[in-house]
Amino acid sequence: MFHLALRMLLGDRAKYIMLIGGLTFSALLMTQQNGVFQGLLAWTTSHMRNMRASIWVVDSRVEQVNETKALRDTDVNRVRSVAGVDFAMPLFQSVLKARAADGSEKLIQMIGIHAGTLFGGPTQILAGELEQLRMANTVVIDELAAERLGRAAGIPLTVGDTFEINDREARVVGVCRTERHFFGYPYVFSSYDQALQFAPRQRKMLSMILAEPKAGLTADEVANAIRSETGLAAYTVPQFEKSTISWIWRNTGIPASFMTTIILGFIVGIAIAGQTFYSFVLENLRHLGALKAMGASNGLLSAMLLFQAFTVGLIGYGLGLGLTAAFGFAVADHGQPPFRLLPDSLIRTFVAILLISGFAALLGIRKVAKLEPAVVFRG
Amino acid sequence: MITSASTLPDPTTPAVSLRGVVKAFGTGDARTVALKGADFTAAQGELHLLVGPSGCGKTTLLSVAAGTLDWDSGTVDVFGTRLNGLPKSKVTAFRRQHVGFIFQQFNLIPTLDLTENVSVPLLLNGVRRHEAEERSAALLQRLGLGGKERKRPTQLSGGQQQRVAIARALVHEPRLLIADEPTSALDRETGHQIMEILSTAARSPGRSVIIVTHDPRTYGYADRLTEMEDGGIAGVHHGQALRDFISIHH
Ligand SMILES: Nc1ncnc2c1ncn2[C@@H]1O[C@H](COP(=O)(O)OP(=O)(O)OP(=O)(O)O)[C@@H](O)[C@H]1O
Ligand SMILES: [Mg+2]
């Protein structure tokens, strides 16, 4: 009987297309919006992947990685003296003004790393050498900086070029690849001491301390020790990611607006699929009644309706996912808008589509269950 | 699942036997008593016509006999099975195996082809799809619809559609064939063709055909005719009495 159930549905071309269309749109909206949202959330912690370190030590009031509250210079040594800390290095970070080769002013994310170890420096050097940062007035810039600070569109800065940061000359000794900064600033790396010279003078200049645990100890254990012995906040990477994302949830409207769209996708799915499937059942009520008279049980008819609904649900899910993937590939090259398709979100959308299909079927099942087989003899 | 000749009931057992059946619809002012203690018997191997003025309860009686409608009091036996107190699922299974239905408006599923439409009762009884379609196509052929197996019902004339509906009602070889005004939507000539087929079907051993009709042109096909009036039975005719009845009403 199930093949006939399918043929009945396919035979009603208009409703079939409407159902598939509604479910596809719903699945697309839910996965695509979730993908952009997850991509955006990933951006919020890109900082940590651009300056790799196991433990991030910050002011106790700092909850997320894109925020800094200056520490005392002496804090570096306090962290170094915590048992279990293999080494700890200072990090300077600040948004500074740079003058591009064409004379325009651009904001950059300045990062100052320890000159001796270059710890926290970029890992993907495309041109030049990171080690050259030890020389005076040098910087390593990322591709975005190279493009933004270039002489003109299409002529990016390269190794050997110069530009100004806060009216001081900076010479490019390397170009690196980074993950996009949450606020979209290009990255410019220099040695810690050099960065302090680029930046306007302030009483406290130390932004963060990056640390590594001794061999045999976990980042968790050592972060705990740093917290309890120094009173500073110390995060492992997963902790800082979680704290950052939680901060975004609590302090910005970003999650709420994405959730609204995702819920809207769900509601659109319910509305279109529910209404279309229900009218399909209503139009076929006479035939469903005849099947009932001929001895089809309520269970069988319900199973047939569920089969029909889940079939269009699966097709809609597949198409929606396909469109989302196409969107993902299209934006992957630009890196804009952010996009990240997680297995989690695929499963959640799948469940949502099943719920929508199940709901649509249920409307029909209620109608069919109440249907008296004797109606078939009434005009 | 499907009854074979070896399990035929005793030929003297009535196909349908209703005793003192009462059926009312609605409550209060809207209450209508459609059957007022009706006694009705249909024998095996006969084509039985049920006639009477509009609203006298013909469809209601047919529905009770077919097991598609609950009644309020009285007893209902179909081929020796008492339907009183039988659980709904058993009644449904009984209909599935032993009752074939023909509707006034044919009630074929327009999105399915003829073979698929006819195969439904077989599929409901657990026959495999391939065999169900083969048997359905063979029956369509016997009813003069060979070559049209893959057509849709809407591509056929009314008479052809009703023949498809008959094929669907007969394909699982039910004991009881039920039809409510099967010829009223058809022209005279086509109506006769349909009655021919139904009266042939009634000759099958262990089968009974009950037809509600308003159409005096069909009376000649009856082995027995029950006249209804106001929720009760006004008379049963067969043999010479039936021939007299027909000559009066024709
Ligand atoms: N579902 C129902 N609800 C309320 N009243 C009903 C229902 N079915 C039948 N009736 C009433 O019961 C009575 C008998 O109806 P029934 O359909 O059995 O008559 P009938 O002899 O088949 O009439 P017709 O020749 O017009 O088809 C009528 O008064 C009808 O209005
Ligand atoms: Mg009637």
C-alpha cells in the first residue's frame, strides 16, 4: 500500500511541489542561518587560533578574548613563578591607526609578541621571515593588512615595503595568513617592545600573558594553579572559547536575531507543510473513507500518511541541505559571510523537519481517525 | 487470508441476517430513526435488490449489513458471523476479507491507474504487489478493459469506471458484494451491462450480492427483492410474486 500512498501524493503535482518547496525553504533557512551564526561565533574566537597558546592569562574582569584590560608588567613574572608553568610570555594587543601607502588611515589589530621566543606569532608565513621581527621597526602583516594598506587596489604591500603606524615607520618583513578577526581588523605583528613604541604611551601596557604547562601537566591544572596563586583569570583554549561565546550570548543581540530567523524557518515549515498536507488529506478524504470501508485499519492509514509526510520531509531536507552546501561553497572563497556547517546543526534541522512532517501528518491522521467508513455511501 | 472454495460456508446459512435492527441518528430534535426494528435476510447465491422511497433507510441497512455502520439494537449476522459485540478491529478485518464495495460515484482514486486501483483490496489482504497487479490486470481484461490497465480512471467513460469499480469489489473474491445505486450515474444501456456483470457475480457459490436501487430497469435482474418503507421492511418478493411486482412497477 505504501507505493500507492506515494503515487497518490506524487499524482497531486501542485501540492507535492508546494510541500517540497516549503520544507526545502524551511530546511534551508534553518541550516543556512545556523551556519552563518556558527561561522560568526567561530569568528569571535579566531584570535585564539591566530596566536596559539595553551593558557591565556588576563585581568580577572576579562571574560572574552576580544576584550583587554591592561596588566602590570610584574604579572609576567608572577605567572612564571607558578609551579607547573613551563614558560609565560607577555602579549601586547591594541587597535591602532595605520597610514596606508595611498595616504588613507586604516585601523589595525596590533599584536606585540615576545621577541626572544616569538611565542604567539602567526604560524602560516606566506612570505618573508618571522625571525626578522627582532630587528627594529619591523612588522609581519596578514594578507588583509597587505591589501588594505597597499598603494592601490590590487597592489598589496609586500616584504620590503613600508607604511606608518601612529606616524612611525614600519617595515614589512613578512606576510602571514590569519583567520579573520571578529571585528574585521587586519593583523599586524611586531615584537613586544616594538609594539609599545608604535602604541601611544600608557601607564600599563601589558595586555595578556600566554603560557604553556610543563610536560606531564594539563593546561587545566596549570590554569587552575595560576588562578589561585595570582588572582588573575587564566583560561585554557576551550574555556576561553566557551566564556567568549557565552559572553556573546549574554551581551549581544546576535544569537537572538539568528534564533528568531531559525524559529521563523521552523514556523514557515509548519505553516506551509501543515496547511498543504492537510488540504491534501481533505481532498482525498472520500478515497481515504473508501479505503477504510474496504478494510484499511486506522493504523495502516496513519502509517500511509506518515510515510507520505516523511517522504516529502526527507526530500525537502535533502534539497535544503544541498542549497545550504551550495551557499557554503559559494561563500567559502570569500570568507564572507562567515559560515560553518556543523553536524550538530544538520541533526537539529533533521529533527526539526521530522517534527514538521510529523505534525503535518498528525493533522491528517486526526481527521482520518474520526472518519466513519459509512460516509462512502453518502453522496 | 482470502477465503478459498474449501472454506465455503454451509450454503443454507443466510448471507446476511438482520433481526430487529434499530438505528437512530442524532439526538433531541435532530434525532431520526432510520431503522425501526428491521428484519432482513439475504441468501447465498442470489442477487438481492433493496428498493423503497428516498429516506426510507436503504443505505443505512446496507451499511449495517456491510459492517461499516454501528447500530443501536437487534442482531446482525453475516455468513454465520455475529457482528454484535465484535471488536472494531475484527469488523474491519471481516470487511477487508469478505466484503466488496461498489459506490454510486465509483470512488476510484484518480491519481492511480486502473490496475493499481483494482489491486487495493488484495494489497490490504497482504497479497504481494506483483501478484496483486497480475490478478487485477487479468480481471480488468475479463471485464472488457484489456489494454487500458495503465490508464487513469478519468480517461474512461462512466460505465467503464463502474466496471473498474466492480473489478475492485470482486478482485479478492469476497462473499458479500454491496452496491448502493451502482447504475444511477449511468445511461440505460451501460446500466444493463453493469447489472449483467453483477448478476453473473452473484452466481458464484457462497456469494451474495445486495444492491440498493431506485432504478426499475434493474428489477429484472433480481433473484429476490426487498421493499422498504419508513425504516422497516414492507415486503419481500421472489418467484412469481417478484414477476408481478416488476410488471406493476415497470
Ligand atoms: N449520518 C446521518 N446523520 C443523520 N441522519 C441520517 C444520517 N444518515 C441517514 N440519516 C437519515 O436517516 C434516514 C434514512 O437515510 P438513508 O440514507 O438510509 O435513506 P435511503 O433510503 O438510502 O435514501 P436515498 O434513497 O435518498 O438514498 C433519512 O431520514 C436520513 O436523513
Ligand atoms: Mg441511500
